[in-house]
Amino acid sequence: MSIFNALISLIPSNDEEGQGLAEYALILALIAIVAIVALIFLGGQVSKILSGVGTSV
């Protein structure tokens, strides 16, 4: 019966309390992950550009 209860729990219900907050948290987490990955891959290039701007000023 536990498999049946697990399947029933996957069916969406009308109880949507807190759903909006959870969705915003997931979107925020996804944006944070994308920003971190972008900084990892582009960090060296951004550092070189900022160094060049700093020396020219």
C-alpha cells in the first residue's frame, strides 16, 4: 500500500498554499547557479577587462 500512497501524493491537489514561494525559491536558485557557472567560466576574461580599464583610467 505504500507505493499506492506515494503515487496518490504525486497527484496535484487544490492545496496550493506556499506554492508561489517555492517556485520563486527554485527560480532564484537556478539564477544563482547560472551566475556562479558564468563567473567560473568567464571570471578570467572579466578580470583582464577590468584590469585594462583600471590601468587606462
